[in-house]
Amino acid sequence: MSGTGPVTDRNSISERIRRLIITLAVPFCVLALFILFLFTFYSLRFAKISSNISTASQFNQNFKEEVDLKMYYFVTGSSDEVPLEEVETAEELARELLSGTGNRESVRAVSSVLNLCGNLKGCIADIEKTDGYNSRMHQLETNVYVITELIQDYMYTYLYHEAGELAALRRRQTFLLATVFTAAALVILAAIVISLRQSIRIARSITRPVDELYRRVGEIGEGDLTVRAPVDAEDGKLRALGEGLEEMVNRLNEQRELNRQEQLRLRSMELALIQAQINPHFLYNTLDAIMWLTETGKNDQAVEMVSSLSTYFRSFLSNGKDIITLREEALHVRSYLEIQQVRYRDILQYELDMDPELEECLIPKMTLQPLVENAIYHGIKTKRGGGTVRISSRKNGSRALLKVEDTGSGMEKEEFEKLLASLEDSEGSGFGMRASYQRLKLMFDTELEFDMESVPGEGTTILIGIPFRTGGEG
């Protein structure tokens, strides 16, 4: 029984809306087309007459004075120039107006201007052929002065008739549009009376659930993914839409949680993978150094390096943790430097200056050691006379600042830029530094500061800024 009701209501609403649309559509379409026709017709007429008036306004108001004056100078011998250009300009303007003018009186006026311009050019030509001052002056006074006066008068007459045509057109348009809009108002009033009851009844059954759905979508768009009861609606489609919306919210919550777990898993895998890449890299270098000491008969130093290596790996294991404290990382780096100093005793010096306040700051394991290794192999080792590696830390508000600097050979600009570019790549030189940077990036993302400076012959400095987080902060 409950399933039959909504179907009947839904069909009834749809049928009423369909009949209402058909009833209103036909007269409104006819009225709209008629208004569009009137608007287009009068707009074109207005545009054309306005264009004619604008074009006629370009006529030189000083036409008569300029032409008369130039001809007077020519007749008296003060100038050899005749005003043919002014006459031709007026003639071209008259042709343009004639091609777009519909008013009979305006056509007659502009035609007269066109004919008079031809006569004026003929008079100018006659004066040019005439000898004698008196004869020329007679032609100037009896012909030229009269014709220029007529041209100017006819042009003003043209403007007068076009302005009158524009005013008459505006009056006709105003009357017709008033009539049309009055009829339109009556049609609209009748349509409102006919459809008011049905519209109110239909609107009440639709607008309330639609408003609720609108508010719910806005809440979801702002991040509120709390699952709620579906919107209550009489219409089956709106009710299904509300249920589907809440189902979508529930699935979004499930998907968001799955994505979060997946991101955590991927980050853990990436940290483990990068850590696995670093360990063999260091171990190979260390064992190579021990083998070199043994082969050269420096057994005591080899034993000392093995002892330091044992201490190094005890700190390296860190009970299986990938994230350790800065105190543990400093111990790890110190063991590494002791190992390297056995091999590079004559060229390598090191200093550790770690702020006690930062001992519990969390950091990815094996962050500083690859940077120190890079300073030794690419800075100290390649510089005659060796140098010093300094590792320091200090607290700056809620951030920890770590610095690894050496007094080695430094890098040229091209080599330095290439190293910087390789930090984001998976290939290229500087594997240890790149791995250290990428692990820091994985853990701190946009909160990481990683800056480098290098001066050829003076050394390289790496400055790292990270948030000061401890084990109690999670």
C-alpha cells in the first residue's frame, strides 16, 4: 500500500507540470518572438539612422568658409592651391549617405549635395582655365560662393530630416512596445492566476526536501562526512536521492580510511626501502677501509676500526626503530667519524656541538651520517691538506636546526646545481645525500627546510630545519 501511493502522486505531479508548461509555452513563445522581431527591426533602423547622422556630422561645418577662402586666394594669385580635396571629401560623404538613407526628404537633400559638388568642381575647373582677374572674380562670386552656400544648406537640411526621422521612429517604437508589454503583462497575469494554486501545491511537495538536500550537500562540501538519516520526502526520487547521498558519505568515509591506511603503509615501506639502500652502501665503504688497513699491515688501526664498527652497529640497530632521537643519531655519527678518522687520521678532523635541549628530538635514523660521509669523500678527501667536518644543532623556537659543514674543496657552480637537481631524482650522484633528503621529506613533507651552500676551495654547508617533536608527541 505504501509503495503504490508515491507512484500515483509522482505521476500526478508530473502530469500537472506537463499540462501547465504546454498551456503557458505557446502564448509566451509567440509573444517572445513578436517582441524579438520588433526589437530587432527598430534596433536596425535606429542603428542605421544614427550611423547616417554620425556620418553627416563629419561634414566640415566650415566647408563654405574654407572653400571660398582658398578660391579667393587662388583668384587673387596669393596661392596656387584649389580646394578640390575638400570638395571630393564632401562628395564622397554624400555618396555614402545616399547609399544608406531611406527618408525621401533626406535623399533629396543629399542628392542635391552630390550634384552641387559636381557643379562646384566644374566651376573650379572653369576658373583655372579663365584668364584675367575680373573674369575669375566674377565667376567666384556668381558661381562658387553660391554653390558652397547651397551645399552647406542642403547638408544641414539632411541632418534636420534624419533627426526628425529618428524622433518619429522613437515615438512609433515607444507606442508599439508599450502596447506589446501591456499585452504581455495581461498574459503573464492570466498565467499567474491559472498556475498559482498548482505551483504552490507542487512547490511545497518539492522545495522542502530539495532545500534539505541542498544544505546537506553544502555540509558535505565543507568536509562534514558524518552519516545521518536520509532526507524525508514524499517523492520517491527525492527520497532515493537522499538515501543515495548518505550511502555515498558512508563510502567516502570508508575510502578515506582505506587511503589513510594505504598512505601509512606506503610511507613505512618507503622508509624501510631507503634505509635498506643506505646500510650496504656504508658497510661496503667501511669493510673496504678495514681490508685496506689489514693489507697495509696496520693491524692495530684495523682492530680499532672494527671496535668502532661494533659500536656503530649497536647504535645503528636502535632496537629496530626507523625514527630515533637526535641523541642516538649523534652517537651514531660519532662512531662513524671515529671509524673514518682511523683511515684518514692525517687529513680528517671533526667537531660535534649538539644542543642538549634537542637530545629527545625525533629524526629518521641515518640522516646525518650520509651527509657527513659526503663531506668526507667529496670535500675533505679531495682537498690537499685535508680539513674539518663540523656537526652542530641548536633549537629555534619550535624547530630544530641541524648543520653539517666542512672545510673541504667545495663545488663549482655547475657541479653544485647538478647535485641539487639530483635530490629529487632517483638517479645521479650523491646517493647518500639524496636518500637522507628523501627520508626527511617523507617524514616532514612541507615542514622540512633543506638548504645547501658551497664555495669552491672553502667547503660546503648543509642546513636542515625540522619541527621539534619528541616521543611523547607521537
